[in-house]
Amino acid sequence: MYSYSSEPSWIMVKDRDDNRVWVNLKKIDYAAENNPGWTMLSLGDKRLLVKVDFNEFGKILAGGDDRD
């Protein structure tokens, strides 16, 4: 699950514990596919596993309108 605006700078996603968290897209150093349906985000020295398919994450960054 995720939410975003047409030109996102922050997104709300669910983490591996099913908690909703806000992520500042400008703070992401890199994103990598972890498992189908999951993306690993690197934010400085922190790692965050989120319930967003890696391919969908690219659409979010591009400001696409596909949402769950």
C-alpha cells in the first residue's frame, strides 16, 4: 500500500511490520528489489523494507497514477 501526489516528495508506505511510515523521496540513496512485492530503500545509514513492488516504485518516482 502506498499514497503519493502527482509530483511526490513524500510517500506513505507499509513496512515489514505492517506499520505505515512516511518516506522522503529526496533522502533515498538507492532502492533495490528485495522479493516480489517488496523494495529495500537505503536512507543514509538506515535500511527500510517496504511493501511496494520494485516496478511500481519506479512509477511512483515518475509521478504515475497507479495506486493500490
